[in-house]
Amino acid sequence: MLTRGMAAILSYVLATAQADSAGTRLPAAISRGPAGDGAHVIADISQVLFIGATAIFVVVFALVAVALFGPAAARRRLSSPALIVGAGIAFPVVALTALLVYALSTGPSMAGDGAKPAVRIAVKGELWWWRVRYHDASGAVLFDTANDIRIPVGAWVEFELSSDNVIHSFWVPELAGKLDMIPGRVNRLRVRAQAAGTFTGQCAEYCGAQHANMKFNVVALEPDAYQAWQDAQVRPAEVRPAQVRPAEAPPAEASAPTLHQGAQVFQQACAQCHTVRGTAARGTLGPDLTHVGSRLSLAAGVLPNNVGALAGWIADSQHIKPGNPMPSFNQLPGEDLRAVARYLESLK
Ligand SMILES: [Cu+2]
């Protein structure tokens, strides 16, 4: 009878979970399932704890029912000292110890069993975006980017998580558990993606007004595609001939000055806060924009990345993300605004 009740509860839980994931209401992490080693271990632990807790819950309430409504003989047996010591002390000690040993034993496999990481990425929590710096095997800096992290599928990646302001928490639920970014220390999180895909991350520690708008993407790429992306990110920015449409003579002439004009506006109005490698812009208060045109989103997952959204952000950043350190450039003439937005879009 007990097992049938448990089976009924479990099948109900599974059925509702399936119905929900079909309706895509659940967060991706629950509906798509784990896609990284750490997330797999966490899902396994949750399952074991859930099933164990359900079984104990059912048994305890069955005993309560017997104690309240059962025949006198059965109720007498329940009050025997042996049962109280056995079920009340010995069983919890054994069950909780076993679960603790099991949960602790999964630690090493979550951290890659000591494997040497293939990629090292330092991520700093800012107010309210993610400063990302790639290192090569020897620890030298390869390039900086923001909010858009790419990793190779099947390789261990080490994130060095830190903060110079308040506590943030780095969380990509489909790949791994969350880890806090604490001022004054570096926390290391090892991640291995088991399948290619785009995984959403979110700051998981309240860090101020725009905490909810502090998102990011982790894209797991096949090794070749990853290498190509990394090679492109290392290069300084350049206005490539293809972007001024050489095939059509008049538009080429018309658009070349626009990109040029955009670059000029950028050096005047934006360079004190933003870096575009390969130009004189060396500011570090805001994100490195050298390849901003290649990112999946803008302003930490708040806007899609296209020329219209770029112009909207530049003109109205204080309305889109109130309190962030970038002023709204709503006094820029329309032509300058369009030029600088086009210039940034061209920085692939
Ligand atoms: Cu945060």
C-alpha cells in the first residue's frame, strides 16, 4: 500500500513536470535538463534527496495514522522503547550520515577530478554587468570582453570569479552550481559543457537596483568554432572593406564616411570609459567594445544586439537601466547617434 502511494505521488510529479516543460513555462534549466558536469551532479543529488525524503515522509505519516486511528494492539507496539530508539534515533543518524557521505563524495567530480583546465577566464562582477578576461595557458591576457562568454564543448574551463564592489553570484544553472564573487578574494569554478548550446546566466546575489538586469550568455562551441571565435576576439578592431560594401560604388562612398564619423564621435564621447583595441580608446570603466558587434546581447542581456538597440541604448541608457554608470547621450545629434551605432555594429 505504501509503495503504491509513493508511486502515485511520483507519477503525479513526473506528469506535471512533463506537462510544464511542454508548455515551456519552466526556466530552461528545468525544462532542458542539465548540460554540464556540475549541473548533472546537482540534478542527481536532488533526485536522491527528493526520493529519499518522499519515502521517509510517507512512512512517518503512515505511522502517525496508525498511532491515531490504528487498533489498540498496533498502537501499543508503536510505543515500545525499541521502536522509539530504532526509528527515532538510529534510523535518522544512519540515513542522514549516508546522505551526507554521498553528497560530499560528489565534490571532486563536480570540480573536474583535478583535470588541468583548457581555458581560464577571469570574470568580475560589475554594477551591473560582467567584465570578462581570457587568459592563455601561461596566464598571459588574451583579450577582454563582457557579458558574452564562449567555451569549448567537452573541455574543462576554470572561471576565476571576483568583484571590486559588492557581492555578486555567478550562476549558469544548466552548466553548474552558483558561486559567489566576493570582494578581496578569487573563487574558482570549474565547468565542462557536455553539449553545444547557449546557456543563460544570471547574477544570483542581490547587488543593487539593476541586479535583475545582470544577465549573461555562455555559448558552448565545437572546438573548431571556439578557436575561430577566440582568434577573432584577440584581433584588434578594424573597419573591414566588406563593411563599407565595396561592390556598390556609391553606397561604398556614402557609408565609409559614416563609419568614419561614428569612430570620431566614439573617440570624443565614449573613449574615456570604453576600450576599442586598435584605436586610441582605452577607457576601462565600461565594457571593452572591441568586438561588441559580435555579442549576442547588449547591456548584460537586457537588449538584443542590433543597430537600432545600440542607438536606443546610447541615447537612453538611464531609462533602460536606471542608475548604471553610463549617462544617456540624448543630446547627440541624430546623425552622430546613427553613425556611432553603425560603427559599433560594424565591430564584429
Ligand atoms: Cu550582481
